[in-house]
Amino acid sequence: MSSSTDSISSSRYLALEHLERVDHDEAFVERLQADDADARTRRQARELVAGVTRQRRWLDFVLAEAYHDDYDSMESRLRHILRLGLYELLFQSTPTRAVVHQYVELAKQTLRPGAGNLVNALLRTIDRDRQHIPNPDTGDDAEDLAIRYSHPTWMVRRWLDRFGLDETPDLLEWNNRRPMYSVRINPLRTNRDAVEDWLDEHDVIFTGSPYLDTHLRLKRLQPLVQGDLLDDGHVAVQDESAGLVVQLLDPQPGDTIVDGCAAPGGKTMAMAARLDGEGTILAIDSNESRLEKVTEGAIAQGTEDVVETEAADLTAMADLPEPPQADRVLLDVPCSGLGVLAKRADLRWQRSPEDLDELAALQDDLLDAAATMVRPGGLLVYSTCTIEPEENEQRIDAFLARHPDFTIESAEGFVPDDVVSDKGFLATLPHRHRTDGAFAVRLRHVTS
């Protein structure tokens, strides 16, 4: 594909290229790179790709309604160009004339002149009638909401069953918002006043977390990436829900801790900061390259004296004659990620109902392995970044049936009451708590 021309912005070329990579290579939207593009171009392209990926089903519905032929049989690149153009028309403030011109030219240069004529006709027709864009009306509430808010129908149907028609649209809308970010202040390197002063000096708008004194909420991370706060370990990007999991574990100086699925190490570093130089964290992960990020983070954040890493499968370690023993074990398991859809634009299209069963089996195996590493009287915290019961409450019920020597301890007193469920679990829902969706539970290894 051509890199750019005088009439078409480089970011739109790059966005089209990236959308095709996501389709063909199943690349992650958030990890797309372009080494030959400047930072502004990359940022604009990422925003377009993420937005189109989130809104893809709704964009396709609107385009199909306006197209007088078989939209599903349209060639892939032309669909991507139309999605990009319609996304800018409906969700960004770009003037109509500029949007239409850009994408007409993009179609002409990357396809053929006739494609540009089609783009011109469709985008202008939709823009002219934008006050009368039809809403889905299939007679099925789940299907209609799934189209309008651009989610898989199976996902919406599950949430309707749990949250009803009043609440489900709020969750869907949250997942489609530009994500809010949170950073954790590292007390080993700085303090809150110093971080707030730095943010003020660099015109970064922030608010405090309603749940954690150690966290601040931001709309933009770019100034921190370009500055030195992240690289020098003064702050780390971490959602409040992850910080709440660490608070639930309540690490204390002198503790021996096992972090069972540690990489990339955000919770490891938060736990290590609370040890204040006294104690040990064994960070275990089967992915050696991702585990290197734990080591890098420990050096940057000043916790290398208490963090050790081991590239290993947790279940294999549990089968050793003498598995590691710890006062506290954190098990942040692989999960569906259905609590972080706002930050993972592509994830909703990559999951299926069958994934929940496969993940549940893995989660059970990891829970059994982690249990072997908890000393009598010690604590196991199981956590996920999903809001699905099959991966959360149901896994704990099954674990307790297999392990009567463990019992649930309430999260009350460790985290704010707002995020404690009726059963005493930590449970955050994005649309209620304005954080990532997460779940965690304290499991005490009781002695007879």
C-alpha cells in the first residue's frame, strides 16, 4: 500500500493498513506499530482502528441499510474504507466535506476510481439522512442491542439475563467509550504530591480514585509515555480494579508471597512496594519473554531486592516433591477478559461461549496448583478480569468442594464496601464502578 500522498493523511492510510492486518493476521489492535510513522500519525491511526473495531457491527448495519446491493459480498478493503469514513462522520468531529474527500481518494488510490464514486455516494447519503438512521428492529432485544452497541449477540444475551434491560445498555455503552486510564503511584520512588505537581506542570487532567489513595485517573497516557514518570518507575499504569486485588491480598512486610501467573508484573510490583524491602515475592509465569517484563519492572520501580522470577508452569511446580510454600499466594488467572472490553477493542470479536468452558478447566487446574503452595493458616487470593460467573463464583464453589481445608474470608474491611458483593467477594462492574470489571476472593487455608 502507498505510504501517503499530499491529499490523504498518513494516519488514514495507516489505519486502513492496520485494519487489514487485524483481519488477516489477527493482530491485537493495541499492539499495532508503524516504525516509519511519527507519534502523532500513529496515535491518530490507533484511535481510528480502535474506534472502528469497537463499532464495527453498528457501522456495518448502517452501511448495509444504505447500500442497494449485497453488502456482505463487498470486497474487504472497500468495507474497511467505508467503516473508517462512517466512523469519522458519526463519532468524530471531522467536517463532512473533509471526511468524504479523504476516503473517496483513499478508495481511488488503493482500489480504483469506481470505488471512490461508491464511497462518495454512500457516505453522503448517510450524512444527509443521519437524523433518520434506522435502529435495529428484529423483535429480539438481545439482537437489537448487540447491533446497536456493536457486541456479539451471545454476550449481550448473557448480560440481559443478569442485568436486565435497564442496566445492560449502560454496560455496552461503557465498553464502547474511549477508555479511562489509571496510574499507581510508587511510594518507593515518589509521593502523590510530586506526581500531581508533575501532571499539573504538563497540563495533564487527572482526578483521584474514589477507591484507592495510591491511584489517579487520567484520560490520556501519552504525556506520561513521552515524559519520564513511567520510565523512571515513579508511576505505573494499573487499573484501580487491579490495585483493589492487591489491597485484598494485603501483603505485609516480611511475607513470603507467590505470584502464580505474574507476567507482565503490574500486581507483582504493587505487592512489592507494600513489602517495603522486607520479604520475598516469587513471580512465576510460563511465558519467559513476558516474565522479563517483571524483572524490568522490578529494576525500574526499585523492588528488585524482594522480587524473584521463575519461568515455569504453575501446575508443574505444584507437582514437585516440595512445592514453594508461601504466606500469601496471588493467582490472577488467564480469563476471557470480558471485564476489560473498553481497553481491548478487538477482544469482543475474538471470544466465544466455548471459551468459557475451556478457561474454566484451566482455572480449576491453576487453583488446585496454587493451593499446594499456601502454608497452613496462609491466604490464597483468586482473581480475574472478567465479570462472568463461570470464571468467578462458580470456580470458587467448585474449588471449595474439592478443598474443604479452605474457607472464604469476606473482603469487608480490606476494600471499600461499594465493591464487596453479597457473598463477600471483591466484584467490580465497569458501568457501576467506572473501573475495569474484576473479581477476587480471599481463601484461607484453615487447619484442623
